[in-house]
Amino acid sequence: MRRFEVESVEVLAAIQDPDHVTESIKGRKNAWKKRAGDWLRVTYFQEDNGKTVVVTVSIKRKFFKEGDYENRV
């Protein structure tokens, strides 16, 4: 979050009200939220006790749909 200067409220907004959600590896999900000119991607999973664990936060220029990962540059 520090690297990309992302605030915790932006991460929460992406998880609670994402523009898109895609599946990730190991049962994780990617929550995508549009920002000014780019996309915020939050990779997270839900624990059995209901807690949400954020794995990574990154900024992407493009939104990648499921199946598009093989076609990335």
C-alpha cells in the first residue's frame, strides 16, 4: 500500500463495493476498483471465522478478466 500510495479506505471500498471481482489462485479473489486512469486490485480471501485477509494491493493500468492472464504483456 505504501509503494502505490493507497489508503486503507480505498482497500476497504474495493472489497466492499468492487467494480469487478475475479478468481485468483488458492481460492483467493481479486477485487477491482476503478481509480483516476488506473485500476486498484486487491487480492484477498475469507477465513473460516469470517475475517478478510488482504494478500496484496497493486495498481494496474488495465483491468484483466478471467482468462486474460495468458494474454498479458
